[in-house]
Amino acid sequence: MNGKDTRTELIKVGMRIMARHGFNSAGLATILKEANVPKGSFYHFFSSKQEFGLTVLDHFATGVERVFTAFLLDETSPPMVRFRNCIDSLTKKFESNNCSIGCFAANMGQELADSNETFREKLVDIFCSWITHFENCLREAQESGEISNQLSPECLALFFLSGFEGALLLSKVMKSTSPLKNFTTVFFEMLVQQAHQD
């Protein structure tokens, strides 16, 4: 592998192992062995395991950003249709790994938010970016009359992310997408019903 391929492979393997075992339990030796990369090459790309972990987190966030951009900015569909399609797509990805991994960012947050300020700040940036995506889509939906404007889009976006992440955790524990699908259905149906009542 050339340098770019080696770095990419390290990041992919690192995310796969950290997603299942956590950051602290993801041994560097295990990552290097699975990626088939010598230790010296690792330190050519990353100064420390922490820098590596932050890079892996960025890689995950970039992937999610692509999903949000593809769905939520698709102006060929009404805002709430875009939003629902986006969440259904994420649910299918979760279902495809047998509900075993959950949200990589949330997993990292549960493990590191209290012990590592650098990771915590990175996670705040990631979650705030997601909230902004949701907020913009919900604001569009309010402006078009799809949903009620009784609650601010900021409040709705934060509520959605909080509920979605909680439902994702419960789905991971129960090995079933039922909690996730239930939360999604209730969230969208309540917003539509409220709009009709207005």
C-alpha cells in the first residue's frame, strides 16, 4: 500500500475495532495487526493514539455529513420527507450490523466525555453540526406549513437528536430496531398531527 492507502486502512480498521470495543480497549497492536501495518508506519501518520482516535472520529463524522447532505438538502422532496428518508436510511445501516454497534460518536461520548476534554469538545462540534442540519430542515418544514411552528426548530432538533440517540442505545441493548423505529414514528406522526390541529 502507498502512504495514502496505509493511512486510510488504519483509520477504517481503527473505527471498526473502536466501534466494538471502545477507544481505551482498542489496542494499538491489534489495530496494526489487522491493518497489516508496522508500528513505525503508524507513527509516521499519527503522533499518538489520541490523535489517531480524533482522526477516526473525524472520518466517522464526515461519513454522516455526507448522508445528511445527500438527504436533507435534496430539494426535490418536501422537508419532512427528506428528514424521514434520512433517518430511515440510518436505521437500515444500523439494522444491517444486527443492531450491534450503535452510534460511534455517542459510544465515544459515553466512554470519554468525562475523562478527555479534547474528545468531549470534538464530540460537541459533531453533535452541534447534526443539530444544525435537523434545525434547518425543520425550519423549512415550518415555513412551508408541513409542521406546526409552536416549538422552535432549535428545540425540536435537539429533542430529536436526544431521543434518537437514546432509542439507538436501547435498540443496541435489545438487539432490535423496534425502539428506534417506534421513536421515529412517534416523532414524525406527532409533528404532522399537530400541524393539522393548528
